[in-house]
Amino acid sequence: MAESLNSAAEHGRNTPDVTQAVSLGFHSEMDAIDSEAKGLREARKKLRLRIKQAGIQLRGFDRARHDAERSSAEREAEHREYLRQMAWMSKPVGFQPSMDLDEAVEDGLRAMNVHELHRIDNEGLEAGQSGRKRDSNPWSLSTEAFQRWDAAWLRGQASIADTLHGGSNGTTARRGPGRPRKNVDATEAGHA
């Protein structure tokens, strides 16, 4: 049987301790807290902007604050794994693959293999063709990977320029079938 509106209202009725004034008081307190939270968020944004303007990289700053709360064993284990993963991706942290390294370092970190260089070349070419900025090169300056990516990026930019100039790239467009073009140099030489 359907419940009447009056009986539904009875179930939602305030207990004797909760009045309209108590409820409205809670709303006022919540509004005050929300306002304070908004002010704190704005103050935090302003502080982060000052940190950035001071020349501090925010992700590193945040990581240091987070890691300061962790145990040294946990931080060191995570850092070792991070270094290993970056080395496996041929982006070692803290040294350049072109430097003379001691014998303990794997040969794979000294010289990149053909497949890795080909992949880097393709990434640079795609970045250049898609119009990404030259400084988006993800490799460390003065490394073979950096130079390879940069050279490919330049080729990608050249292909954009070639497309914009109608594919001519400084050469004369080929003529279709029909009568050949008159050679101006030969004609002038005959009249001289």
C-alpha cells in the first residue's frame, strides 16, 4: 500500500534536539569553513607561483616535501629502481653515455644500438613534422641521442617548409607531357 505524504514527512521530521536554528547554524559553519578553505587554496597557489618564480622546479620541490616524510630505506629503494628504469630506457640519470665509463657499466649504456637510434630518429622527425618546439627534445644535451633527435627534428621542419612552398624545395617543377620548355640560356647564347 502506498505511503501517504503526511506519513513520509513524519519519518523525515526533526528529532526534538534538531531544530531549524540548529540546522541553519550548521550551514553557517560550513559556509565559513568553505570560505576559509578557498582562501587557503588561493594562498597556496600564490606561494607556489613565488616558488616557481624563484627558480625552483615545482615537481622536485613537491617530491622533496613528500619524500621527507618517508623512511630512508624506502626512498633509497625507490631511487635505485628509478635509476635502473631510466637506464633501461637509455635515459640514464647522472651521467652521459658518451663519457668514458668504468667497466662496471653495461656496454648497452655506452653506445646505443641501431634500433634505439632509429626510434630516436623517428621521434625527432615526428616532432619536427608535427610542429613541436625544438626544445622539447627529451634527451640530455651533448649526447648522441640529443644530436640524433635534433637532426631529425630539423628534417621534419624542412618537410613542413617543403610542403608550404608547394613541394618545390628550390627545384623547378616538372612539366607534364607536351612541347618541351624553351631553353632561354641556349637562345641567348645564339644571339650573342
